[in-house]
Amino acid sequence: MSTATTTRPAAPAESEVRIGGLLAEFTSADAVVAATRKLRAAGYLKLEVFSPHPIHGIDKVLAAKRPLLPWAALIGAAIGLSGGFWMAWWMNAIDYPFIISGKPMFSFLPSLPVAFELAILLAAFAVFGGTIILSGLPRPANRLFRIPAFARATNDRFFIAIDQTDSAFEANRTRSQLYDAGSAGVESIPILDPKESKLPRGLIMTALALGVTALIPPVLIAKARHTTSETPRLSLIADMDHQPKFKAQTTNPLFADGRSMRPQVAGTIAQGDLREDAALNRGIRSESENSDSAMTDGFPGDTLLASLESEGVPPSIADGDTLQTPDWVTDFPLAVDEKLIRRGKQRYEIFCATCHGIGGDGDGLVTLRALELEQGTWVKPTSLHAEPIRNQPVGQLYNVISNGVRKMPGYASQIPVNDRWAIVSYLKALQKTRTATSEDVPPDVLPNMRELN
Amino acid sequence: MKPASSANLSSEITLKARRERLSGQFNVSFLLRTIVAATLIGVLGIAFSSSDGGRQLGFAWLLNVWFGLSICLGAIFFVAIQHITRSGWSVTVRRVAELIGASVVGPVVLLLPVIIGLLSGHKEIFSWNDPVYVAGDAILEGKEAYLNAPFFSVRALIYSAVWIVAGVWLLRTSRRQDRSADRLLTLKMERRSAPILILLGLTITFASFDWLMSLDPHWFSTIYGVYVFSGAMTAALAVLAIVAAVWVNSERHRELVTPEHLHDITKLLYGFNCFWAYIAFSQYLLIWYANIPEETIWLKHRQTHGWDFVTLILMTGHFFVPFVLLMPRAAKRNPVIVIGVACLLLVMHWLDLYWLIYPQFNESPVLGLTEMIGLMLVISFTALIAVRLGRGENLVPVSDPRLPEALKHHVT
Amino acid sequence: MATATAHEVDNTLFDPAVRPPLVTGEASLGSITEQVASLAERPHPPRAWTIAFAISSSLTVMLFGLIGYLIATGVGVWGNNSPVAWGWPIVNFVFWVGIGHAGTLISAILFLFRQDWRTSINRFAEAMTIFAVTCAGIFPAIHIGRVWFAYWLAPLPNSLAMWPNFRSPLLWDVFAVTAYATVSGMFWYLGMLPDLATLRDRASTRVRKIAYGIASLGWTGSSKQWRLFEMAYLLLAALATPLVLSVHTIVSFDFAVSQVPGWHTTIFPPYFVAGAVFSGFAMVITLMVPAREFFGLKNLVTLRHLENMCKIVLATGMMVGYAYAAEFFIAWYGGNQYEQFAFVNRALGPYAWAYWTMVSCNVLAPQLFWFKAIRTNPWAMVGICVLVNIGMWFERFVITVTSLSRDFLPSSWGYFAPTLVDVLMFVGSFGLFFTLFLLFCRFLPMVAMAEVKSVLPAEEDQNRS
């Protein structure tokens, strides 16, 4: 660190050598302010003052304009505030609405904290960024740093620098004016060789390399998110991905038969599946002679046999076969009332009417369409008013609904037991509409009915 | 160790300040006395001709007295804070604040009719004073030990005593210093300001619980005291800002109050207004969010049947408009803008108290002659006291050791 | 160069007409530079620093080890469980965030109030803020369980096509603490630029020259830079003030928006902010007294500075006490049996030991600061301030745990006990804090040289003319 001299050195002989400007050192803030005033009056408008702490009043002397930073802050705050509200609105009310305990989808109040914080954050970014940029920073190469005395600018000395581009600048005259203004020492500002002030090549290469390397992970992530792959995902954190359990359809060495999926132990029935009431659950009389059949009859195979029987086809499937026509119940195993029939009507119209038609004639929309398409595999449903069907006991009708017949699938999985009986009861009512006469109608209802032409 | 250059300046100023009497104060005081008399007659007229048992008058009375009271209490607080922080810049405006603070006598005296009414069983305003209403209500019965007329009155007495003693003592001691130039008095005022602040904080809190929160005796909020305090400070600072803004341009007072002083007072006003908004927001958000009917009912009253309109005006006028208008640095130094916004804030503070009190009176907002006459009475009465207190005395603490600092107050 | 004197100048006695000097003893621009910069320029750190650093860095290693253990095993290693699902992690988080607030208050709010005495402590306090917020941020980050999904907390497009819940105070916390850490960091760095330049210009080794050179971005101290610097400082201070108030407010919302008795009370926001400033200043004093003693900064951080800080501790302590009183009174006044029980339970229930620790440390201990003798005795201050910090930790503990362990349904009540991991992680967080802090003391300018220079008496006269 060079110390300031108090005597004025002789003007250097090399005054023809080009210099970048002059740097004058001062020992106090008062001195530098007074000097600035003097020099500006003398016509130096491009001078800059350097100090280790802000000097109040220097801005006025330099006639400096107030920076526009507050506007940057305001703009940042506005963007942050509106951005915060927008996020809360779009993200929680529009794109993926959050339904939370009676709170409105979007409300000003709870969105305010986030908007407020974002406003401050963006305003601060604007101020910080603005300050750095407007200060001309980062500026690692500065010709002033080449002057050893200048190191005290951040310590305890004050400096005035006049650039040679200043209109009033003239090396010798300016130098003496600086001394007149009270400077303790004047140095020449060197002109920097442009090559010297460039960033070292090594640094640039390293920075580029780092930048490119840093780009690799995001690119890979973007690629992974927007392409498909046939290989399973890599899980860095296994979490609960690989659980020590056996999955279906796999082999399992723990069991003799090697299966993971275990069959039911013979004779076991799941809870709720016992369904002892054969009449209710299968439409079969449980007091029949063959008591075994109560538990085993009424299953899919029986319907075919039963339907064949009712159509007069004798059982000829196999000799020595002990298949018997199940003993169908002829009475409803549950109370039949208007409520049941209405339920049956509703269920019929949901499940049955599509094929069988509203009236049971086999003219449902699906049937009509299928016939129209002339698929060839479609069999028109039997009319439910046909004689054989009318003669079937209710238990058999129930069985048909449960297990299906011919092309009709079984609906046991879709319609609960009681609903099936309801449908049967409705069916009987429907059938009655074609066979009933005016004597069957209760006297108080009859006047309300009219003749159909 | 006074800097030499300012000695002459300060002695000039002090000489001038000694001449700062309230000239024309005879006219002012006469005017005020006339207004007081007229409004008093008006109030009595309303009282005798009212058909609702004086209920609306009672509410209007409460509202307006609290308006005056809050400004005086805020002023006392301001003075105490200036002492305890050893601030120098505010010396030239402190005497005005001391006068306003000492005038707390006015609103306190005006509270007496309400106390007398309560003690004689008046139940129109404070429903907990009605034994029939309280009986059978488990919650109110639980609070009976606190919310009963005798204890209420004793508490009111204690609050009033604290306020009057604090306000008057600060003024008196400051005046004593005028005459004796005793520097130790500054130390004394600084030291006493700490207990004053503590007592003030506690009394304002409990007074607001007693007089304002108990209007709806089923409702409660722990931040209520802070809320009322923040409004009181804002209003007091608004009054001081108006005084400073008037002085900064006036021929006589220009040297006492520079644009720097105005800027500082406005900054404080701005800050406390934001603080008020913050407290209001906190209270609202927390009650809204938890959605407990016991608490939300109070807000619901203030969002239906026309009260939502008042809430909206309050939000806009008390916070948003002043926030935007006073944000620029230049605005805080512009006397016209400051006076405008400060007046707006005073109106808004009155509206704030109206919003706190009146939903208990009526389902929808009512505003009429009763409220206005009461307001004029309170303001003129308090102003009269302030004027009479200030008569014949300095408007500036002429011997305050920090006066030179205030006079030189200049920040680039 | 001023060295630690046997008897220090007492600048707390004052004549109301005279402002006592903020820097005692003979001081000039150069002496301040020399005194502060030389602390960072020592080729070898003092032995005590090395020992302290060894201890704190071991604690830090322990902390990171435990974090690894936590992430690998799961949150069950903590004591959190039903009904007390929020345990030490949240308490620690609020504790550290609260401590951070003092730094911003000193930097920003005291700046706006033109309190020049802040200039010798603000750098130190801001550093404390940054490190405290770092420690604070760790706890919410690790307590979420599947830490690798932490990015779900931000409004980034994710594979769930879901966004964070903007209605939740826990998310407001994410934004608030992020903003707070970032803005404090920028404020601290910006303020340090001139001082980093000073260190750059005094650097003796090439490594230091390059390091401080890059860090100072080429700062020269031109009037243009100072103009921008001062305006930016003012703007950042004006921004940081509502920020610091809002951050702890939002932290208080975590509790207050709920319906839990003892949590849902409207006074929480200002009460938490006051409590944060309270604990923060106590921590500043606790750190500053040994630092000034040890690093020879008694002429810069004078008794007057310490006394002012003690007064702030006392004032904010009174505010905290006020909040306790208001809560207690309104709990009785409101007639809500659950709320009333919550307060009786705090004082007389199974956590009564924590409650009374809290009350004695927060309300009683600071009362000693009414006495000037204690306010001007540095080591007495430290003792009281350590108690204050203990009390403030317990306050967060009492609020969190007592309300959760005994809320509405008695059949759900349960006692919470921390595990060893809870305790060691908390201790480890102090390790991290002190590690960062010791590094700061070693390599960065501890005092804001440029700011102190501008409040030197000689410079002040120049300013005033």
C-alpha cells in the first residue's frame, strides 16, 4: 500500500504517453466533497468519487439522478402479488379443484399470505438484481485496481477519478487542478490492454463445461417424462416397491402343490355364503325326498335340464345319469305385496327389459337392434307370455334369472336374491295382464279403466 | 457540550417559541364553548324525546366518547414512546401530543353518564346488566363475577385514574422543564414512561374488553385489545400528522416543523396503519378459517344486512387507499396529501369503532343526527380542554435538552 | 488498533443533551478497517476457535448422520405419535425461525427507525439469522417422511398432476420461510459487498484475493455504487420489515387456524412475532458478549449497544407476558370449557414442569433487566438471555404438546415423550448453527465496517453539515 505524499511531484516527462485518466487521493470526506464541487465548477462533468463509506451530500454536488430502483421493486411486487393469487385460483379452483371442509374453492383471504410473500420475494429480487446490474457489477477487471494506492479506497481514503474522455480533460492541466483542489496525491490511470481484461480462457472453459454438465440431468428428466419405455422404472428409493409377499398366478415353494393361490378347503363355505334356505336362494323345495339335492340343486346345469323337460324333451343325456329335475317351489318364499311387485317392475325395467321388452314380448331394444344387424348368433328371447313360460313354477323362473338359460346369461351376480324374487313376482303380474279379464279387476278400480281400441 | 454552531440557532428558536402562545385562542375557546353548549342541548333533547329508552343515544354516546378517548390515549402512548426511546426529532411536536394526551380528562368525564346508568340498572346498551337476560344463560352466568355493574365501575375508575394521571403528569413535568430547564426531568420522564406504557397497555386492553367487547357478551377475541390499540394509535398519529402538515407551511411554525418531521410522523402513521390492517386481517382470518359458530357469528353480523357495505368501505378506506396514496416518499412530505389522508383515516377510525359497536345496536347500519351530534360534542369538548390546557403556555418544550436536535433535524 | 481494555468505557450514562459516541476510544476509518478485517485475516485461527469448531462440526456430523438414519428408517424414530403428532421437530423449527427474526429486525427495522447504534451489530445478527433459518428449514424438510418427494411442496408440475394446497398454512410456511431465507440472504450479501471489497484489497494470499474478489463482484465504492447501495438497502429494509412480521405470523397460523383449544386464539400472530424478537435478541446477546470479549470488539459493540438490546429483550418479554395474560383471561371470560381446561392443564397437568419453566424463564427472568446494574453487566446478561432462550423453547413445546396431548376427547389423551433421536437432532442443530457461525467469524467481516465508519463522530459531523 503506497502512502500519500504531501509534496507535489513534478509532472511526468511522458505527458505524450496516453493515459486513461487521473486518480486523485483525498484524506477526508470533507476534502473530497469540496474538491468535487470545485472540479465540477471547473467543467469536469464526468468525474467519479470513490469512498469507503457513503458520503451524504455528494449526490447533490454531483447532480446525480435518483435511481429508478423503487419502480423495479414495485413491478416485482405487482408480479409476485398477482402471481400468488393466480396460482391459488388456477391451481386449486380450476385445474384440480380442492374440495376442503366447506371452504370456497377460491378465496381472497387464505390466498393472501402466499401472494404477499411472493410479492416481497420478487420485489427483493428486482432490487437486488437491479442494484448489481445498474452498478455495473460483476466487473472483475477494472483498470483502477492496477493502481496500488487505490486499495485504500475501501479502507480510509477518498478518491476522485477523471476519465480522459471528459471534455475538459487535459493531462497536465487536470493534474494541477486536482492538486489545487486539495488532493494528497495524483496518479495516472493506465489504459488496459483489452487482452488483459478478458477472463482467462481456462475459467471460461470450466464454466462452459460445468454449464453443459449441469444441463444433463434436466434433459434426461425431460426425456424420461415425455417418452415411453418398455423397461420398468428405476426406483432409487425402493420404498414399498418390493414387498415380501406372493402375488397371484405365481409359484410358491411353501406349498406342496406349488401354487400361491390356495383353493378352498373342501367343505368350507365363506361366511354369508351358506344360504341354507334353498327355497329362497335357489327356488327349490327344501323338504324334497332327496335332501342332498336341496344343497346341490338349482345350479346352472339344472336349468337346461329343466327347460328341456318343460318343453317335453325327455332327459336323454346319459344313461345311468342320476340327474333329476329339481323340485321347484311353486309358492313365493317371501311375502308378495305391492311394494315387492313395484320393486320388481323397477328391477325388470333395469335388467330385463333391454332384451325382453317392456311388455315381456321379447322386443327389447337390444333384440330389435340385434335382429336389425342380422348377426346370426342372436336368438330372440322367448316371449314371457308364451304357454310354457306361463306354466313354469316360480322357483324355476327364479332359477332362470339366477343362472340363465340357453343364450341368456345368469344374473345372480348382478341382482340380489330378494330382487330376483321381486322380478318373478312382477313377471307373474305381467303375465296376468294378458290373461286377466274384467272379473279379475277389483270393483273399485274397474270404473277407472277404459276400453282400449 | 452543545455544538457551537447550533447554540445561536436554538436560542433564537427558543425565543420565538416562547412567543408561541395560542394567539386568537380566546376566539377559538369561545367558539368551542358555543359548540359544546349547543350540542349538549341537542343531546339532552334527543335523550328526553327518545322512544327507545335512550338506546340509540347510548350507543352513539359510547361510540363518540371512545373516538375521543382513543385519540387521547394514542397521544399519551406516543409521548411515552418518544421519551423511552430518547428520540430527539419529535421534541417540537411533542407538546401538542402532550396536550391532547392530557385532554383525556374530557372523554373520561363523558363516560360518567354511562357508568351511572349502569349502576342504576340500565340494560339497553350492556345486555349483561339485565339479570333476566343473564339468568339461565350458562355462559353469562359464568362471567357474572366480572361483568357486573359495580365491578365494571370500579374498573372504569381505575382505568380513568391511570389515564388521567399519566396524561397530566407527562404534560406537567414537561412544562416544569420549560421553566426549570432541569435535565434530570428528561431522565425522570424516560424512566416513568416504562411503567406508564405497561399500565396503558393493560388498561386499554381491559377497557376495550369491558366497554366494547362485552357489548356482545357471548363473544371474545384475545387480540381485541391490540386491535383497538392499533386503531387508537393510528388516529392519534393522524391528528399529529395534520398538525405537523399545517405547521410545516405556516409562517410562524415553519422552523419548528420541517418536511423531515412531517415525513417522520407520516411514516409512523403509515406504519401503524399497516399494523392496524395486519391485526384486523389476523383476527378475521383466524375466525374465518376455524369456522366455529360461537366466533363467526360476530363476523356474520358484520357481513349481512348492509353491514357488508360498511366492511368494504372500511377495508378500502382504512387500508388500501392510504396504503397506496402514502407509499411514495414525496407523498409523505406533501402537506396536502398528508392532511387529506389523515382526515380520511380519522373518519375511518370513527367508522372502525362504528363497525365494532353498532352491529350490536341494530341489524343494519343506522346513521343519523344522534351520532353526529354526539361526535361534535365529544370533539369540541375535548378540544376545548386541550385549548384551555394550552392557554398561556409554550407550544414547544423550550428547555428540552434535545430541542436543538429537533431543530436541526435534517436527513438527506 | 483498539484492543480489549481491562475496564471498558461506559457510554451508558448520559446527559440528555448529548448523544454518547457509538464508537468509544480513539477510532478512525483506518483503525476500524484494521480492527475488523484483521480478525478475518489471521493465518491461523485461535486455539479456542479450533476447539469450538471441532465440537460443533462433530455435532453437525452427528446431525447429518441422524438425518440419514431418519430418512432410511422413517419418522417413527421420533417420539411423534397419536395424539401428539407434532413433537420436537415443529418446536425446533419455530424455535430457530424465531431466533432468526432478531437479525432482520436489527438490520431492517432499526434501520428504518434511524437507530445508528445498530451498525456494529447488524452484520453479526444478520449472519445469525441466515444460519438460524438454515437450521429451522431442516426440520420441516425432514419431517415429511418421504423427503425425496419434497418437491411436491412447490407448485411444480408433478406426476400426480396435483398442486399444493394454497389454503393450508403449512404451505404458506413453505413460501414464507423460502422468501425469508432468500431475502435475508440477499440483504446480508448486499450489505457485505463493500466489506468484502475491503478484504479483497487487503488480501495477502492469492487464494484470498481470488475468493474475496469473486465474492465482492468488483466493488469499487464509487458514488454511483453507493447511491444504488443505499437505495437498495432502504428498499430491502422496507421489504424485510413486513416480511419478518409476516413470516412468524404465518408460522403462528399453523396453530391458530385450527380448532384445537390452546391453539385457536386470535392473539397468536403478534404474540409469536414478539416472542420471536424476544428470543432472537436474547440469542444475539448470548453470542455477542463472548464474541466482543474474545475478538476484542468492545469499543465497537459498547455497553450502550448491549444495554439497548437488553431493553428490547425486556420490552418484548413484557409483550409475551401480556399475551399470556390476555389468553388466560379470555379463556376464563369466554366460558369455553375446553379452552379453560387447556389452561388449567398447562399449569397443573402432566406438563406443568414445562409450563412453569416457561413462565419463570420468559416472564420472571427478564424482569431483572429493570435494574441498570444488570443491564450493563455483560455476563449477567448472558445468563438471563440463555434462560430466555430456554424459556422460549419451552413455550413452543408447551403450546404444541399440551394442547395435543389433551384435547377434546379424553379417551384419546396420551403423554408424549421424546426419543434419543429427537434430543440429539436438536443438539446437532446447535452444532450446525455454531459451525456456520464460527466459519463466518473466521472468514467474513464480522462488523459492518462501512456502516460503522459512516457513524463515526467525525463522519457524523460531516453528515450533519
